[in-house]
Amino acid sequence: MTAARPLAGQRRRGGLVVVVGGGITGLATAYYLKSRHGLDAIVVEASDRVGGKIRTDELAGVPVEAGPDTFLARVPWAADLCRELGLGDELIEPATANAFVWARGRLRPLPPGLVLGVPTGLPQLARSGLVSPAGMARAALDVVLPRRRHGADPSVAEVIGARFGAEVVDNLVEPLLGGINAGRADRLSLAATAPQLAEAARDHRSLLLGLRVPTSAGPLFQSLRGGLERLVGRLAEEVDVRAGTTAGAIERAADGRWKVAGLLADAVVVTVPAFAAAPLVQTVSPVAAAELRAIEYASVAVVTLGYAPSAVPRLPAGSGFLVPRTEHRLMTACTFLSSKWPDLASSGLVLLRVSAGRVDDERAVELDDGDLVGRLHREVAEAIGTTQTPVATRVDRWVRGFPQYAPGHVARVERIEAALADHPGLTVAGAAYRGLGLAACVHQAGEAAERTAAGVAGAAASGIAGDIAIELREDGAHGRRPPRPHR
């Protein structure tokens, strides 16, 4: 009598997925695998905390963000996840959307109607004072210039500059897009960084006219009362997280499953930064690993400064200001935290959040805390007029924290995905690939969970079919005829 063999579905123990990385992408992926697809998922995180760049700390008795302080609300993914986790009533939006650019010695208002820094109205642009009369004349040519052909994946500066000229790129587009990505407009892929602009440039001769479409109602950005770490905290409560656990190299087991972090898994989703993902997949796919290593990263610092109200008597009415690279400042942006989020006024201080660092500028991570705070305070004082030093400070650094979507990035991501497609059950997701904002990472998490669940189900079905075929062959070998199908 032959011993019974387990079916493929039993061998797979219900479908275990290991998610490498406990940032927002990894936690959301594990949550979706469990809640939407009924799969067991384990998150392994090398550090002793989860959340990645989403971290809420305290300064002067109020919560302040060490990383992002909002997510994009014009797409549904992050807000929907908050609601699904019972945090819908805690969603908040900034008290003001007005902002400035620090250019040519003064704060100048961002013109209304911008689409990622690209103007949709020339009168508003002229009134802002951000572009000289000569620059205005050049920007106006967008409506008459013929369509221009570009390469397969042109940079932001190449496309926008061809339509509006260098001043619009330097004083509007780069402070916004470059600030979001800690990059340079001449080294950022338009298709990867701003697909909405790439689509408009492809479909319309004039960007000024092509971008004049009705915008959806509602806030552009949202956050959570008490800080965004509440989101990752709720996710961590819902999934199996193993902090302080290194993944090690990912390898195939003898039975076809994956070996990672001492576990046997049916699938693995890698959500760590590209430079950390490369050694994990090196043995399995050297091609994918090489492409992952080629993704460049920029480092930034976030410094929170708390001033006595008497030190900042005339804070401009708005959410903050951006600083163009052409101004040659250390600072890249300043957020008026206690104006943007009125709940923070309970600190009794005027709180400012100052960002520094971009690609090719490592000063923000090379300066010690005291020098960094001192230099940024002096720039703040020059911009808004304060002379007193801050009474409370906090410094957070994100070394290699911002992936750079260089021209060719979309094709590179496709090559990574194609290389990993030869190894079913192994996938990557996160800020390095198809959007680095919080909402984009949540969206990628949902897609990664969908692909992974489909692959696990397909492998299980294939394994069960194979086991049945073996059973039938062995039954025939022992002289037993297989049962006739019902007619």
C-alpha cells in the first residue's frame, strides 16, 4: 500500500506570502493580501520599528511629522485605506492652500491654477512676479509654437522648457516637482514624475490650453489628526509584523517555494528601497538586481523649528514657501506648520518645518545638527524677518530617502518587472517604481497584492492538477482503471 501524498494546496499551507519591508507599501500589501484575498502574510522588517519614512514625533507637546505630512487626496487610495481601517473621521485637510516662492529676495505668491507648476493662465502668472517681462513673453509663445517632437522619455525641463521657457521651469516647475522628488527638472523623467503633464503634452500642441480642464472638488491634500503614524500603526495591528528581522538573500527551495528570513513562502513581495532590494534578488535575477542598483537616490533633512510668537509677528498668510535651486540656498522649502495645521497652535509656538537637500547637494546630511539648524534659521530669518533664535528644534535626516525617476525610468521598471516575471511569485513594489507619494505607494500595494494572490492561486491550481495526474498514472500502473467521467 502506497503512502498518501499531500495535495499541492496542502503543501502550500494555505498560501503564505512574505513581505520584505515594513514601510507603508509593505504594510498595506500584507493588509490587502489578508483582507481582500484571504492569504497569510508576514512582514519582515530589519529595523526595530515599522512605517519607514512615515514617523510622527513630538515637539513642544504636539505631534510633528519627521517625514511626509500629507497625502494626495485627488486620488482615492490612501483616503480609502484610512476609512477602511476606521480612521475616516480623523481625516483632516490643510487650513490654507496659498503658498509662495522665495525668488529674487522676496516671497512671491504661487499663481492659482497651476498643474504641477505648469501655468494655466498667463494673467495670474504675470501678477505673481515670478517671471520677468521677457520670461512672460517667452511663456506666451506656448499658444503659438508648433508641436515639438521629443525622445522616447524626455525630461521635465526639456518638455516644459520647450513650451514656456527656462524661467517657468526654474521658478515654478522645478521648485514644485523638484521639491517633491528632491531632484532636478533636467534630470527627472516627465512620464515617470508627472504622467498628467506627459499625457497633456502628447495630446495637445499647447500645454497652456491643454491643461485647462475642470478640477475635481475637494481638498488636494489630506492627513490624519494626531499624525500619519496612526495609519501605519493601525496597519501593523492588522498584520503579522516581525521587526528586527533581516530578510537575507531570497532563494528557491527544493519544492519550488521561496526561502526568505528563515521562512518558506509561496510568494515574496519586496518593498524595501531599490538599493536594498538589489542584493536580496541578486542570486535569483542578476539582471533585475543590476537595474535596481542603477536607480539613484537623494538625501534630505527635515528640521522643525519652534519660535516664540513674538519672534514671528508677521508670518505671511499661507502654508509656506518653496525655494528654487537657482537661488542657491541650503533650504528647499519651508512649511508654516502652525498655520497649515491649526491644531498645532496648542504648542504656544510658531512651528516651521524646513526641508533641505536634493540630488547633487549632500550638505543637509553632512552638516552636524547645530550647524544645520543655525544655517536654516538664518535663511528663515532672511525670508520672513524673524531675528530671535528658535526655542525648540528637531532634526530628522533621510539618507538615500528619495528615488530619482531619471529619463528612462519607466523602461527600467519594465525591465525589472520582465526579469522577475521569469521567477513567478517574486515581485517588487514601492516608492522606487511607479510613484513615491504615500497614495501612490498604497496603490502599488493593492496592485502587488492582486498580482501575488493571482499567482498563488494559479500555482496552487497547477499543483493540484499535477498531483491528480500523478495519482491517475499510478492508479493505472497498479492495474486500477480511473473512474469514468459522468455524462
